[in-house]
Amino acid sequence: LFAGVCCCCAALRPRYKRLVDNIFPEDPKDGLVKADMEKLTFYAVSAPEKLDRIGAYLAERLSRDVVRHRYGYVLIAMEALDQLLMACHSQSIKPFVESFLHMVAKLLESGEPKLQVLGTNSFVKFANIEEDTPSYHRRYDFFVSRFSAMCHSCDHDPEIQTEIRIAGIRGIQGVVRKTVNDELRATIWEPQHMDKIVPSLLFNMHKIEDIDSRIGPPSSPTGGEKEENPALLAENCFRELLGRATYGNMNNAVRPVFAHLDHHRLWDPNEFAVSCFKIIMYSIQAQYSHHVIQEILGHLDVRKRDSPRVRAGIIQVLLEAVAIAAKGSIGPTVLEVFNTLLKHLRISVDFELGDRRSSAGSATFSTSSKESDERIVQNAIIQTIGFFGSNLPDYQRSEIMMFIMGKVPVLGMTSQSLDTSHLGDLGTRRIQIMLLRSLLMVTSGYKATTITNALPPPFLDPLLSPSLMEDSELRQLVLEILHNLIDRHDNRAKLRGIRIIPDVSDLKIKRDKISRQDVSFMKKHGQQLYRHIYLGCKEEDNVQKNFELLFTSLALTTIELANEEVVIDLIRLAIALQDVAIINEDNLPMFNRCGVMALVAAYLNFLSQMIAVPAFCQHVSKVIETRSLEASYFLPETIFKDKCNLPKSLEKHEKDLFFLTNKIAESLGGSGYSVERLSVPYVPQVTDEDRLSRRKSIVDTVSIQVDILPGNSTEDKIDNTEEITFEALKKAIDNNGLEEQEKEKRRLVIEKFQKAPFEEIAAQCETKANLLHDRLAQILELTIRPPPSPSGTMTITAGHAHYQSVPVYEMKFPDLCVY
């Protein structure tokens, strides 16, 4: 009777329950009953409205089996659910999915690793199914949290630990794929989700043994490697996540990376940080690269008070990101990158000088180590600026050159330079050196079509400022920057080192015909370049490198910018430098005087072979040959040796050791050169900055004056204390000799004004005008006093102004005003 009742009750049960019960065998080891599973699938497809009930009943059985630890039936239930999911794609699948996700959650909550892996595999299969309609109510918060926790598994068994971590990573990958393809994909990009997903992936990526093997574009490892290696799987999931990021959610995906690197102190050393951001830059869409750069800059501002090595690590990451972004689109962040880096350069110099001041008198190891760490930061900033600038297109690079030059503290120049008022002279010099080194890297490889584009006046004037000539290292940097901009045919390497070149043709120098724009530039700004070289040769702290760079500057100017007029100016400049060494009005050391003579010899040897005038070459070769026999210290091969015997004076040397203007004029005149200006000595152009500079004024260094009236000449002034002798009376009677001297002087003055360049005449006249103006200002300041006012004087009492009138009869007038 009891059996009959059971059969009767079983027959009364709903059909979907009977079909579900039939798929479970008596022994779970036999596995799913395939024939009954096909019946259940057919029934679910034929009656989709029953799917939710099928799912609910399967979930009920699975929950009961999990509690009772009957894991064999759990496996059968999940297999049945997976098959139903793959077979059914109707509107009614939504309630069934809820039951399915509830069962997956039950498995993930269990403490059994096998069930967690089983639930993860089922969820991944579900994530790969494309649903016909979006689900507006479904959320995956639990799965994000659970999968993230599995990624941090610390099971005692290494194999189980690896298995659970792989399952967690695959689960996160499934969540990402499911939500990104969903209409409500924005939910996964919320900060509370990204703060769990990204650190979980980075935690597993940090276990990579060989970081450098995957720092390029996305790799494609085999399927077996992906499944077995959590680090590889996490990296590919991280790449996929970033590849799906859009404009609005890019920052939410990147910020957790900074938090992870900060928390685990991975900026020093920063190998993992660099590899992470290389993956980021290669994975995201190119047009979003500037978002990542902005985030790095923002984080650098946040960590500006951290240790130097941490800041250097962040800057190194920025360098790698910029190197990748510069090849594509970098958006509007170009000036922002440079502005932020220059600001941190100033901060680093400030820290370095502050540490030096605080440890004055007690040099400790920790202080010197901290200073060297700050130098690491500064070098990293310079390298980043240079690399970024060198990868920009030419039109942007010229703007960056102007921008950096505008930040250089230049005495007397009104610019948006960095604030160095609190750093003192030493800090200002450090900032100047750092910025010029940055500018040197930016200008490296810059090829302008015309020299005007490379050296516009707003850039050239501060670059050649006298305040940048106070230090030997600063002058070297300025000259190297000029070389980068002037050398458009890569000839600088062939001219490296100052020497007497036997045959210039062996260098195979490349050059083009001088363009009209270059000719116009030299007419406008050639005097600035000559002046900079002239004054640079007269500095007492010059070393061998300075002379080598000066020689290269003259040679490159000859190659790139010299026509016949410029050649004459360069020869005048060389002769003027020779006179500086011989006359020595600046009291230069003997090494500097001989160095200038060697520089002139090396350059005229180069110039004579470049213009290929035989008579000129013969004269230069003869002087060099004579020097090699009688005064080898006038040649670069000798003077720049470690041990060189210097002469005691240069006044007793014969003229054969010097380059003579008249012989050069004779040799060039026969070849069609206009040599009239060779007789006019070179005088550097005077600028307004000379009066503002801390260097001695150019007026004090130049003794040549232009006197129109012969009576103004100092040679014609007769000393009142001169003793009257027979010879003096005889000279006074000889009027013919005086007249001839006056005529000769007048002729020289007229010839000078007819043949000398306008810039030199203007410079000479401006010098005298400035002196006269200063004297007049002093005289007027001493003599002129404001006359007394009839209205009286104003006094302020208790904040109110009171006027005390003075009667006219009490006023005191100057004697000239009273009659």
C-alpha cells in the first residue's frame, strides 16, 4: 500500500521536477544521465516559461547537496545548468539566470577549493553567452568581491593556492567581459569595483619572474601557459580591461595602480612600476594616452615631499609613458608636462641646497647621500624633458625650446622664469645649468629648414645673454645648444676636438648653398654670434673644452652660414682674438693667451681650406709651420697637453708667428673678395644687458673710440706739466708735419665711416652717447634742485595734510634770477 501511495504521489509531481530528478543517477559516480538530460533540454526549449521553475528547483537541490557535502551531485547539477544555459536563448532566460547566479554564489562561498573552481568555470561559461536583451537590475558586486578575494588566496598548499588564484583571475575576466558587453557596463568602472579588481591583478602580476619579457605590445602566450601561470593570466586580463576603457572611465582604471604601488612601496626600485605603465600605455587607445600622463603628473605632485628615490622612480615611469605617447597622440598636455617637470626640478634643487645649508660645517654621509639622490631626481627630470622634446614634431619642439628658455633665470630679462629669489646665486646657477641641459637634449637632432626658425630673436637674445657667460659650464652648454641648432648636416662629429687639420677635404663635410633667409639672419644677428664668441674667448676660467667648442662654433658658422661677407667678418674676428692674446688688456693668464692663439690658428687653417684661396692657404700654412718650429705652444696639439712649457711673455715674438691683416688682404683681394673692411678692427656690439650684467662693462674692455673731430683725440692733448725742451720747440715750429698728421687722421676716420659695417659704427657711437648721458645725469642731479613753491610745504599730522605757505618776500631766489 505504501509503495502504491509513493508511486501515486510521484505521478502527481510537476513534470519539470520529474525531468530534473531523472538526470541524477543513483550513484553520482555514473555522472549525468544524458538521455534524461536531452529530454529536460527539449522540454525547456519547448516551454521556456518553465525555465525559471527548472532553475529554482535545480538551485534547491544544489544547495541541499552542498550542505550535505554530496559534491558528486553538485557537479551533476552544475553540468545540467551549463547545458541549459547554452541551449536556451529566449526572453524567459532572465529568471533562470538569477537562479544560476545564486547557485554560483553558493559554490564560491563554500570553503572547498574544488567547488570554488567549479563555480568560477560555470560563471566564465555564462559570461561568454551574449544575451538578447540587457539586464537593468542585475549587479555583480558580490562576484567582484569574491573573485578579488580568491586572487589573494594564501592556502598552505601551493598547488591549491595557484588553482584558486587562477580561478579568481578568470572570474574577474568573466565579470569584465560580461559587464562591458552589457548596456549597464558603466557599473564595473565605478571606483569601488576598480579598487578591488586592479590591485588583485597587479598582486598576481608582481609574481612574474622575468618582467622584461612582456613590457612591449600585448603578447599572445599559448593557452596552456595562460591556464598554468597566474601572472600571465593576470597580465592578459589587465590588458583586456584597459583595452575596453573609454574616455570617461580611464582615470578610474589607472588610479588604483598608483595606490597599489604606493602601498607596496614599489617605486624604489621601480622595475615593476615601469612594466605596469608600459602595459597600460600599450593597451589603452592612443587618443587616451594623455589621461595617463596627467595622472602620473598629478601623482608626482602628491608625492613631492617623499624621498628622492621615490620621486625619481615616478619620473622614470613618466619617461617611459612619454616615450610611448610621443609616438602617437599626446593631446593638450605638452606644456603641462614640461611645466610640471620644471617645477619639480626647482623643488629638487631647493631640497638639495636646503640639505647643504642645514649640514654646513658637519659633512655627514647621510647628507651627501641625500644630495646625490637629489641629483638622481634632477637627471631623471632632464632625461624625461629631453626624450619627450626630441620625439615631438619640429613645430612643437620649437615652442618647447622657447618655453624652456623662458624659464631660465637671466639677469635683466623679463620672462616667466622659475622663481629662484630664495635660492641665492648657487641655486640660480644650478637652475640655469639644469634648464640648459634640458634644452640641450630637446635641441638634439633638430633640423630646421632655415636658421631663422631655429634661432628666432626671442630665443637667441636670452640664450646669448651676458649673465649666462659668468660660468665656464654655462658657456659650454650654450655653445653646445648653438651647435645643435646651427649644424643641419651633421658635421659636428667630424669637427670634434681642436686641432690643425692637414686636409679638410678628408672630412667629407656636407654643405648646401647659403639661402637668402640665412644671409638675412647673419646681417641682422651675425654681430651677436661674433660678440658671444669674442667675449667667450676672453674668460679667465676657460678650459680645453671651452676652446674646442669655440672652434666648433666658428667652423659650423663657416659651413652653414658663411658667404663672402661673413667670411671677411670671421677673419676680422679671428684677427681681433689674436690681438686680444698679444696686447692682453684683460690680464689673461698665459695659458688662456696661448689657447686663444691656438684657436685662431686652428680656425684660420680650417677657413683657408674651406674657401680654397691658394695665397691665403700659403700664408696660414707658413705661419703654422713657423710656430711648430719656434713657438709650438701657439698650436692646439701642444698647448692642450698636460705638461706644456708656457712662455713668459708674447711681446718679443717675431711677426712671422702671427697672422697679418695686410697679407691676408692681399691674398683675398686677388680672388675677388672685398677686403676693404679687413683694415677696420673688429669691435663687439654693445647691448643694453652689458650695463645690467654683473660682468665688467664692454665699455671697459674696448679701448677703440671713434673721434670725428681731431681736437678730441687724446693723442693731441698736451700735458700742462710737460717739460719745454729744444726738441719740443722744434716740433711746435714744424707745422707741416702736424698738418700731415691731422690729414692722415681725418682720412682714417672718413675711411672708417665709409667702409665699416653700420652695426660697428652704431655700437661705437652708442658707447660714447651712453657715457655722455651718464655724465649729464650726474651733473644735473648735483646741480638742479626743485625751487620753493609759493604754496608752501606739505606736512602730515594725524593723517591729514597741512600746507604752510611761504611769503614771497621770504623766498630765496638764485642770484641770476634777481636784478
